[in-house]
Amino acid sequence: MHTTQLRTTSPSELERLAAWSQRRRWLALGLWILLLAAITLTSQAIGSDYRDDHSLPGTESQEVVETFQENAPQQAGESLRIVVAHETGLAAQDTRSRIQALLDDVRALPNVADVRSPYDSPGAISSDGTIGYAEVSMDSGAADLPAADVRTLVDTAESAEANGLTVAVGGDPVREAEEGGGGAAEGAGILAALVILVLMFGSLLAASVPLVTAVFAVGSTLGTIALASHLLEIPSYSAPLMMLVGLGVGIDYALLVFSRFRGELLDGADRDRAVRTALDTAGRSVLFAGCTVIIALLGLLALGLGSLQGVAFAVALTVLVTMVASVTLLPALLFLFGRRIERSVRRRADRAERAGRAPGAGWRRLAVAVQRKPLVPLVLSVVALGALSIPALDLRLGFADAGTEPEDSTSRQAYDLLAEGFGPGINGPLVVLAKGGATGAELRETLATTPGVAGTSQPHVLGDAGIATVMAFPAGAPQSAETHELVTRLRGEVLPALSERTGDSYLVGGSVAAADDFAAAVSDRLPLFILVVVGLSALLLMAVFRSLLIPLKAAVLNLLSIGASLGVITLVFGQGWFGAQPGPIEAFVPVLIFAIVFGLSMDYEVFLVSRMHEQWHRTGDAQGAVREGLARTGSVITAAAAIMIVVFGAFVLSPDRMLQQFGLGLAVAVLLDAFVIRCLIVPAVMRLFGDRAWRLPRPMARLLPKVALERD
């Protein structure tokens, strides 16, 4: 028994907005052009102040950093290593003079606090005398070092290469200065999206309308985020990430409104009525879907991690501006170019009719086939997604280091030279700090006899605070599982036993320990994050569709697509499939992918199920509603998904490993969600649900507000 809605005769707010866009189409377009120009010029004049701060107050690694800042501020700044190598050795007077001259030039550069020559530092030259390194202490942290100054330092160092002398520079600031954004990924994604749109609509003008809308939205948001970085702590990778999501979502949302406009034209509506109806139907779905994405992103606030909060703000703002552009700029463009677009739409429809191709016929046949034996596609699809999800159980979180950089980068060359000359552990030393008045001698002795430690430094006492530090060099590479196990063993067994004997307290810091702390913080808070995101999204779907089963189905299927996506990322970047450099998955990538993919999956859920809901209200036929819903949205959803896939997939071409992981994860998730879940699993599940899909227990129905996506 289906419910009914009261007929609404007065125009809705979205219809009024469409009417305003019709009367003020040039004004609407002019305001968006003015907004884009003003924000872009202002952001270019003021610049950005992105900060990559992954500190975690309350963790051991952060306490080590704060101890250095308090007791030895001159050592708290970032440090770089200038690695030099000569096949005949570094002892020759000519080679030595050139290296000393190089270091003198580096001392005179901005932000350089101190330079320690390999000839003056014990242990800084390899045992065979062919490789050495100079420690360069900077006067601030990596987040505050200008990239231009770091690049100048690298250029100065590399200019000394000649006559067999090899020079490379390593350190986090160098990696950040070398890494670009998406590179050519954005352009490649836009071009591929345009090709898909042209093939779909058969007209360059019609294809350009969704694309222009997305570009205006992303361009306006990019400048806004750059300005906001002066007030909020926003990481540098937020900009390419918001462009990745903004282009995909922007084209997606505009395409869905535009497709409804085209459908209304083919159903006999005039241009003005088609725009208003499209905005009042698909526009509602866009607003609701956008809200679910924003809710999922803001769920990152539940993690309490400062850097992720900045990312959540940036991407959520992108989605918000995209929603606004879809219901203000897009209608203005449709009114401006509607006559030419209508001619193109009708010509294409006439050709299809003459060829005997009915709109949505193929999708209707697919729905009928799925509904005939729903358990077969349901079981096969779920098993396939489950199999892809299994590798995610071995997902290892961490932070990539220079060992995963391209082989031609100076940071990777420095990494390889150091590993060759001093062992892999020198690239990720553990900083072990002793508090309580000890000199560090007993600490060094204990570390030196600990399995997995290849070597230690001399103890270093920090001022008069009774604090000593010892560097422990692991036997394995920084990203190896053995090194992370060493951190766990030191913290859980070795150092607590030493503390009982000496009465001192011990802390383990360094980049490897910090990665472990960040991964642990994410893992500990992940259940709350998932509960917040899934719970709020489910409540929204209940309010819209007045159903208990549909939100539960959506949550389970969304989690399944996310699991499969993370499984593929683990296979490629964790285990090194398809030639990728194996290593840990960036610690914040899974939670960001979860938030973004969950929101995007809800988009497709809303677009598909809202049309089913609309058909069910009209006919009361649950099976027919599934068929017509898929017939009317199947081509749009798969085309929108194809655009997202090429936009996201283009970022696999980025030189940045983190963006590669994001691009692959999002592309795989959208592919599985649109082509497997929406086209196969959802019709099968809805067939099994029948009329029960549209039922909501009365107590819940009274508590939840009514939110209508369609109007009679």
C-alpha cells in the first residue's frame, strides 16, 4: 500500500530560483564571472599559507618534539642531509676542497642555521670512505620553510656535481618542494570528461554546460581555500584533493540536472518548463546528495586530528559551492543556450527514434533480467566485492618516505646513497629520549644489544634539564614491518624494563614512531567516525524515503564498495602490484576515502532510488518502479560515473604518491558502486524487498521530519 502526497500548486523555492535565473540570466552569469575573477585575483595577490602539520598532542613522538623545542630550540628546527659520494673516496684534497666550498655556500643561504661537515662529524663517512653526509640544520620546521628557499639549497648543492662527485639532498622539506600537485592530471581528466559528454549528448555546446559549471565552482573554491589557509590550518595537499573531488562532483551534479532537463524536453515540455522541472526534481536530489557528502566529510571532525579537519573543511566547501553553482549558474546557462541545446537534443532523439532505439530500453531489459532471478546477480556481485575487500585486512598505515619517491628525484638518490653507505636504518633513525638525570650511557648500551638495532649514536645531553637522547638506527628500512615492530618492542618491553632498573622515563620519537602514533590514533577513533557518518546519513535517507530497509541497504553496500576500494589500494601500493613501489598506505588516505566515497555512494543511491520512489508513488507497483527507475537513470548514473572515473583515474598519473592512492581508490570505488552495486545489486535487493522497501515503523515515522525529493 503506497502513501500519497498532497498536491502542491504553489511554486517551490527551487522553481522560484529557476524563474529568477530566467529573468536575470545575464546577471547570474555575470555574478559568477565576477566572483571567480575577484577570488582568483585576490588569492594570487595574497598567496596561500598551507601548513602540513601532523602533530598529535599527547603521543610519545610529539612529546619528544616538544622536549627538544623547550630544552634545545636550536635543534628543534628541520634538518636536511647533503649526501656526497665519489667512487675513489672523499679523502682526496681536491674532493675535500670542493665539498667544503659547497658547504660554505649552503651556510650563506636563507633559513640555514648550521652546517656540520662530514669531515667533522664522527661516523658521517662510510666505512669504505666513498659516501658521506653533511647535516644542515634549518631555523624552522618543514611546514614553515619556503619551498623556494629549499629548492635554492638543492640547486646550490647539485651545482657542485662534477668530475665524479655525486651530490644529492634529502629530508622532508626537499620531498615537499619536489612534489607537485596533480601535474597534468586535472587537464587530462577534464579532456576525458568532455569526450564522454560529447559522446553522450552529441553536441559540444551541450557537453560544455556541465563542464563550465564545474570549472566555475572549482575555480572559485580553490581561491577561497588559499585565502582561508591564512586563518585555518589547511594542509598543502588539500588543493589538489579538492580539485580532484570538485571536478568529479561538479560535472556529476550539473550532468544530473542537465539530463533531467533533456528528459523533460523529450517528454514534450517547453524549454522554460523543462528547466524549472529539472531544478525542482534533480536539483532537489543534488542538494540532498551534496548534503550527505558534506556530512560524511564533516564526520572527519570526530577523529580530532587537526590536519584532517583542514582537509574536511576544504573538500566540504568545494561540494557546497558546487551545489550552489548547480542550482544558480547551470539554470542561467540553460536559459541562455537552451534554444540551440534543444535543437541538438531533438535531432538526436529523432535519429534514435528512426533507428528504433527507445530511451532506456536496454536498462529496462537489464532490470527485468535481474528481477527474474535476483539471487544470482546479488550473490555473485557480493562475493566479488568481498573478495576484493579481503586484502584490506592487511592494510598497513604509515607515511611514505623518500624510498617511495621517483628514482630520478634528489631525495630518492640521497636515500639510496645513505642506505648503500650506512645501512637502511639511517634513513629512519629512532630518537630515544631519557628523562630523570641519566647521562644516556646505560640507554645506549641497552639499545645497542636490542635485536633489530644496527647501531646507536653517542648520548647527547640537552642542557641542564637532566635529559639525554640517543639515536637508534634500525636494521631495516623505515617503512619495513620489522622497523615498526622494533618501535612497538622498545615501547612495550625493552624501555619499561630499563625504566624499572634506572628509575628514568623513556620516550621513543622520530619519523617512524610518529607514523605509528598517527596510525594508532586513526585506528582508535575510526569506529566513532564510521558511526557518526553512517548514522547521520541513514537518518537522512529514512527521512527522505520514509523507509527503514533502504538506509540499511545503502549503508551496507557503501561499506562494501569502500572495502573493495581499500583492498585494491592495498594490492597496488601495499603489495606492489602493476609495478608500483610497495610501502605503507598514507595514514590519512583510508579515512578520507571513506568519507568521500561514502558521500558519493549516497549520491548515486539518492539519484536512483528517488526515481524509483517517484514511480512507486505514481503507480504503487514496486517491481515496475525498480524497472522504470533504472531505465530513467541508468545511462545518466553510468555516464556520470564514467566521468568521475576518468577524472579520478587521471590522478594516478600524478607524481605525488598520495594523490595516486586517492585517484585509484576513488576511481575503483565509483566504478564498483555505479556499475556493480547500482546496476545489479540494488535492483536485485529492491526486487526481494518488494513493497516492504517503502515502509517505516510508525514510531520512527512520527519522530522523523518529512523531506520530499519529488512533488506531485
